Amino acid sequence: MSSLAFSVLFIGFLAVTLLVRFWLGSRQIRHVLAHRNAVPAEFAEKIPLYAHQKAADYTVAKTKLGLLTMLVNAAVLIGFTLLGGLQALSEYLFRLTGPGMAYQLLLIASFAFISAAIDLPFDYYKQFVLEARFGFNKMSLRLFVTDLIKNIIIGTIIGLPLLWVILTLMAKSGDLWWLYAWFVWSGFQLLMLVLYPTVIAPLFNKFTPLQDENLRARIESLMQRVGFASKGLFVMDGSKRSAHGNAYFSGFGAAKRIVFFDTLLARLAPQEIEAVLAHELGHFKLKHVIKRIAVMFALSLGFLALLGYLKTQIWFFTGLGVNPMLLGNNDAMALILFMLALPVFTFLLSPLTSITSRKHEFEADAFAARHTEASDLVAALVKLYEDNASTLTPDPLHSAFYDSHPPASVRIQHLLAGR
């Protein structure tokens, strides 16, 4: 392939992606606003009109912000690639450091820093303007800055050594470097599943053992019924950042732990919490987590193999606005270009991942209905959708591209039909 042909292909896919995403966003806004003034019949007795309208307005605001962010990110992408931004950055850093690992690590770090700096105003607006407008933001500016600094430090401590290993493999392990890098990457992912709940997450939130003895007894009884072992039940102080509620599992193997947001415990009744937990347990017992990890590993192997081919092709670099160094190492640049280009060429496949995810959600709902009361899960879902201002009337096509969970009405219909 010639560099011109690849440039045209890249621009074409980018244009199609932008048009489709803008079309989907516009559909979402129109669809949600069209149903804003009436609560769906199946929720009419459960959710008041003002809560439904708040969810509609929140959804529209988030969608509009997403469209603006998309346009800015597209402009930044063109600036980095076809307009020569990465080429200029590379030349500047190369003059400072010369060839070698320092240049490569600094190139990736500089790219990450610039990208984060561009995203920062949008992150700030989302947290302190959009979320605050709808009553969800509980984060102080000091905490926002502290989180930012912690993320930079953790990313540096963990990311730079990992990059050094990957770049070393790319340079010194021959044509099969991508296979060895895959083993390293897979091992790193598994290690993070173990370390995140006990080492990283506590740097951001406080985790305390669940104190409610009645709720603890109910949950332990559920875990015993379904044959699930956990390292503990914890409450996370999510309320210091947001009013949104959630519950999740973290860890892997024997290190699994159950975490509840304090906001969730404050809102749901004990039997509803049990039903939500049963849904999450369903993901583990039905091996959804293992299946998702397996898919992630398979995709990463395929993408690394593709990168192994592309990094040897001159047209891949020049087609994206970069002149590769003939006497230097281009591995770091290949990584950056691959990360930038991959979403452009894969966005239209998004519904395929949503299909599998939604299937898993229905299966987990059915699992919860078998081990608890379906009506309790329905009640919990209604409260969660109301409290999180999740729209009950998303555009079906937009939802197919962006939502990993089925719409509330569809989930509840499935639950009620299975009783």
C-alpha cells in the first residue's frame, strides 16, 4: 500500500466514524427529548415525572458534551498525524536526547502528557459543571487535583517500566517480538487484577468492612447458596466524589472482594442489595469474567500481531504524517500511531461487543432471579436508574453502539417474563 492510499483510507474511515457518531448522538438527543414529557407506562407508578425529565436532560447534556469532545479529539488526531504534530514532537525530542530508549520513553510520555492536558478542561467541565448541575458532584477542587497527581505518579511508576520492557522486546527479540510482548502484557493484566483492589484502589478511596450485621448475614447466606468465596465485604466512600451509586467485584482468584458504594447502601433496601449482588455473582458463576478476559487476551494478541506487521511498513508511518528514522528506532512512534489509528478503524464494530455484553447481562439477571426475588432486582434497578439519572428511553441504535447494558425497560421485561 502507498502512503497516499493509506492516508486516504484513514481520512475516509475517520470521516465515516465522525458522521456515524454525530448521527447517533443526534438520534439520541431527539429520541430522549421526544419522550421527555411522559414516563414510560411500565414505570409510571415507580418513577415520578420530574425524575424522568431530569434523566432526559442529563442524558442530553452528556451527549452534547460527548459530541463536542469528539470533534475536538478528531481535530487533535489530525493535528498529531497528518498535520505533522507527532513529527515535530519527535524531531524536537530527538535533538534533546539523541537515539536510544530515553528518546522513546520521552516521546510516549510527552504524547500522553499533551493528550491529558487537552482532555483536562473537558474532565473539569464534566465534573464541576455538568455533574454539579444535576446534583451528582461531591468532589472538591482539591480532591480533583489530588486525584490527577496520584494518577500521574501511578502511571509513571507502573507505565514506564512496562513500556521499557515492551520497547526492549520490540527492538531485540526478532520478528516474534509481538508474541513475547503479548505474554508480558497478559501477565501484567492479571497482576493488576490482583494488585488493584489491595494496593491501588485504597490510594483513592477508603474501604471499610461492612458493619451492618443483618445485611452481612444476608449476603453471606447468598454467597453460600451459590458457592462463592470472597476475601471480604467492603464499603467504599464513593460519596466523597459523586452521588452515583454502584457495587462491584474486584480482584481475581482467591483475592476476590465485594465492594459497595456507600451511596448504594444508603438508597437500597437489604433485599434489593442482595438482588444486585446476586446479579454480580451471576457474572462470576456463569464465567462471564473469564470469558471477557479470554476475549481481551485474544484481541490483544491479534492487535499486537498486526502491529508487528505495521511497524515494518513505511507507508504506515508516512500515511499518518510521520517520516520514520532510517537509522533510528521507530518502535515508540509505531505504538503511538497504532493507538491513534485503531479506534478509527474499529468503531463501526462496536455493536458486536455490545451484543455479547448484553447477553451476559440478561444471563446474570436470570441468575439473580433464580437465587433471589426478581421483584427485588426490578425494584433495585428502578431506584438505580432514577438515582443515576439514566434515561429510560434511549435511542435503540445509539444504545446498540454505546451501551454495554440493555435498556431498563428491556431488562425489566425479561425479568418479569421469567417469573
